[in-house]
Amino acid sequence: MKPFTKHTGLVAPMDRVNVDTDQMVPKQFLKFLTREGYGRVLFYDWRYLPGEKPNPDFVLNQPRYKGASVLLARANFGCGSSREHAPWGIGDYGFRAIIAPSYADIFYNNCFKNGILPLTLPDKDIDELFARTEKSEGYTLTVDLETQTVADGKGFERSFEIDPFRKRCLLKGLDDIGLTLEHQPDISAYEKKGLPIPEMVDAVDIKFYSPQN
Amino acid sequence: MPALTLYEKIWNAHVVREVPGQPSLIYIDRHLIHEGTSPQAFAGLKAAGRKVRRPELTFAVMDHSVSTKNRELPVLDADAAGQFEALAKNCRESGVRLFDMHSRNQGIVHIIGPELGITQPGFTIVCGDSHTSTHGAMGALAFGIGTSEIEHVLATQCLSQFKSKTTRIEVKGKLGAGLASKDIILAIIGKLGIAGGNGHVFEYTGDAIRALSMEARMTICNMSIEAGARAGMVAPDEVTFAYLEGKPFVPRGKDFQRLVEHWKTLPSDPGAKFDETVELDAAKLAPQVTWGTNPGMVTDVTARVPDPGSFANDVDRQAAERALVYMDLKAGTPITDIYLDRVFIGSCTNSRLEDLRTAAKAVAGKHVAKSLKQALVVPGSRRVKTQAEAEGLDKIFRDAGFEWRDAGCSMCIGMNDDVLQPHERCASTSNRNFEGRQGKDGRTHLVSPLMAAAAAIEGHFVDVRHWRNGTGN
């Protein structure tokens, strides 16, 4: 996984609450077999008019936000479907960090698996960032995961909270499957000890199952 | 011994490794996969030279992209065909049991888990699908995961998890005639909001929940995620045990009795502490209908489309304004004046036998409104379909002008060709009314199966409590 340490980038504002993952990557793009290539279809229905013509009213299509890599968002960002295609799209589009007051749980988890930092700030700071982004074209923010700060170099500087374990994984770009596999003896011991009732941990009981098609 | 919740008991029984300040390593008893979110996980596994640790604990099914028409015909959608081939190949190579689209056990992953007895009380169950919360109705801890986590479970049979907070949702009273568990959960989501359960696992308790069948409980747990809760649970009881006895993957005889004794230890202890408690009176509920673009935008069938100006804060007001534009609704319109283009009865929320029986009873001897373009019934599984046909429900639906289809996710997500056309309005028994969910620019109203059936006959929403003398006849 790509590590996240410190990132400075152009900020794009997504001024809607409850942006769901269906909007990020709509259903028709869930049929691909890869983790790549979803940047082109990110926010597809909002972003394109028929014939894939860019919708000039959509915020990411505005020239001033071209090349943005920090996404400023509203509450409960990423609600709905568990599809990891959503953070794949966010990352593939070029976003490295998201700043929002809150996230839906599954999306939040999925971001960390993809080297994207979803950081949380209180509503009033988010409001101020929306105002600053709107006011100055080319508005950039520096997100420093090590020091847990986000700053614009023009008077806005805040620290943010993040779980220390998630921070370490993201800083080092750790492969969490690799981490878990280091604990194989624990897993094997658990499997031996089993659950309170042996029937529960045994292979699925197929005595009464007949797979007649 | 401290008093523990159902959630804590299951959690404690599954901790493989616990280190302060880190997520715990939790053992996963059953892993369900489908063609939509698993191919990248298998590809990742292969790229890293890793194997599936416990293929016999993983179950695969084709549901999201399958056609609900004739499955004997070739799959014309090349992308969908690619998904099916990938799933079949991955299962073959790793030894994972697959219910392919031709299996008599095929169906929506959250329908077949319980009906085959793969889902059992006390289990940890995950699936790359947010509606995995459904399985919690059995007293399991079940939640949706992303593809990276699917890969993690395939490789290790474990998941790294932080412990959730818990909310007890007590539903008191007796549900009135014409109402369903769908109305309970829609009312809960309306009350809590769609982020109200973030970071929490719900446990549903109270007389109204105890009085529900297993299938009705599944509808409630299914939509826990629509309030932001990754998991929803109902403590197992006699209803649960009776449901499970004799299911294909459930042990029988003495083994079953031993399991039941264990399952009886699972319910939350008296005095167990929840982080939050919410109460709802089922007796006061009216049938629910969503009017907006998320499941929390919901109201009574007797109400009117709300005025955005009536919302207390700017955020809700703006969201309501945008939703009304998308839904092409005017504030103040009676819900019963909303006319429909299509009706969809199906999805992992409401496509079980009881749902179909209820809907069939309501439409028997009647005909769908002429103004309707389509009324669709999609059974949740082939087992449901077979049983429904044995009971003659398919004939009732067909005679009433409904289309009767094969099992799959269908128009809930529209990954096959069951989709709304732009600007069409649909009464749907599914779980999400997000923009574009059922088709680009499509407009979704979430309702119970009975409400959907009645709306199909009349062409617009009706209060089923007073519809044709409240009996549907």
C-alpha cells in the first residue's frame, strides 16, 4: 500500500451532506475485475452529461479545481454500499486526503486500506475551510500525518485526531494481511481451542445437504 | 461475572488476539462472497502468493448481476459474464463452495445464508456487501466489509476490528394490522437519521420484535446499515431455533439440541450496559413511505411531502430541497397523491416467502393499474421461488399483471437489465432510495411489500389500513 506521510495539494469542495458510495462509483462500474481505472468514472452521474460530456455545473469540472488532491466534504461522507470501488475511485482520481466532519464506517475503513487519509475536523473548522476554498482560487492545504496537523500557511492550522494504529499503518504503508499472518500461531491456536461448541467451528455440516442443481 | 450484551458475548468468543491500543483480531465463522466485490480480492491473494485459509467456511453465490429472465440463454453483458467466470474460476481453484446462477439454491446472498442455515446464532459473519447486517436477525454478529477486508478474511479467516459501541433499540407495543417490520425499521431510520448509528451495533429488543417471525426480523436487521450501523442483531429465541431446525447446513438431532443449549446463553444479560438506548412504540406507527433520496427521508402514508422550510437546520433544509428537486415532488403533496410508473417487490430486504405471500394475498383477483408500466416480483432465492410456485403465488401475481422472475438482486441495484428509466417513479420494497440507485435519474420510494402491492393495484400510494376495508378485498 502507498504510504501517506505529508501531502500538500489543491483543495476541491464537495458541499453536500451524506454523499453515498453509489454516487462515487455507480453500479454500472461494479462489473470490472480490477482495482484501477475508477478515477474516470468517479461521481459519474453528477460529473457527466449524456455522451460523457463534462457537466460544467459539477464542482470537480470547474477549471479552478483541476488537479485537486485534497477533498473537502460534509458529514457522513461515504454512506451506503460497502463497495471499495468508492475509495478506489477517489484515489485513482488523484485525491490523497479527505477532510470531513464525519464518515460512514465501512467507507472510512476502506480508505485506510488504499493509502487515503480520511481526516476529521469539527463542523466549524470545515465551514471555515469551505469559505477559504471558495474565496481564494488555487487554495491548498498541507496535511501532515506525522504531526497530525492540517494547515494552509495563511493562518489556518488545526490538529486532528487519528487512531495511533491506523496512523502507523498509513505512515508506513503496511500490508495488513502481512501483519495478521505474523500471528498465524494465534490463529491456529484459536482454531484448535475452538468455539464453545465443537459443532460451531467444525467444517460446515454437509451431511444433510445435497447440491442437486 | 459482569452482565454482557449479545454483541459482547459474540465478540469475546471470537477474539484471536487482543493488544491494547490496536484493533483486535477477530475470528470469522462464515464468509459469504458474490461476484460483485470479490474478484479483486482473489486477484490480490494470487498476486501475493497467498491461499484461502478455510475455503470450507466461505460460501459464494452469483446474485448482483444475474439476469432474472431466462438463465439458459447466454449472458449477453460481457462485463457480467466476466464477473461470473471470475467467481467460478476463483471458487474452483480455491475450493470454495459456489451456488452458481443455475443452482437450485441460488439467490441473494442475504436470503440464502439464513435459508440454508449457513447463518447461525453466535457466529461472526462477513460479506462484501453492506446488507450483511441482515444475518444479525439470527443472533449473529454480521457486517459488511470492503474488498481489501475480503482478501484479509480469505487469507487469514480473521479480521482486524475495533470494538463498536452498542445501541439498544427497544420496540414496544403491538404492530397494527397492515403494518410490517419494514415500517418499524423505516420509522427507526427516520428517527435516528442515516448517520445515527455510525460506530454502533444495534440490538433490537422489546415485545414488538419478539412477536416478529424470523423473516420479519431479517428485514429490520437488513436496514440497520441505512441508519449507519454496520450490524443489527436480535437475540435468538424459540422463534430462531424453530426456524433453524432442519435447515440444510444446520446439525440435527443431539447436535442440534447441544447447539440450542449454547444459543440460549447468548442473549444480553439482564442489566447489561448499552452505550445508548432508543425507544419506539410500534402501536403508534403508520405505514411508512420515503419521499426523498435517503432512507431517513421518510414519513407516514397519511402525511404530506414535507416543506424543506420546516427543517430546523440549514443542512437538512438544503438536503430536503435538493431531494424534492430530484424526486420531482412539491412540498405539501399528500403521499397518497404520488403516482407511480413501476413497482418492484424484491431485494434482500423484502423478497422472502412471507413477503410474497402478503403481497400475493393483497393482489389476488385484482389487476395492476393501467397507468403502471411494470410491476415486478423477484423472489429472493430459487428456494423461495420454488415454494412460492408450489403455493400458486406466481399464478396470482401473473394473473394480476405482475411479472414473475428468477432470483437475484435485480432492480434494487440495477446491475442487470432490471432498471428504471430516467425520471420514472417506483414503489420499491428494497432498502435504498439514493439518487440513481435503481437507474440513472430514477425515483425510488421505499415501502413494505403490502404497501407496494396496494400501490401497484391503485397506481398510487394508499393507506393499506383502510384500503378496501383494510383487508385488501
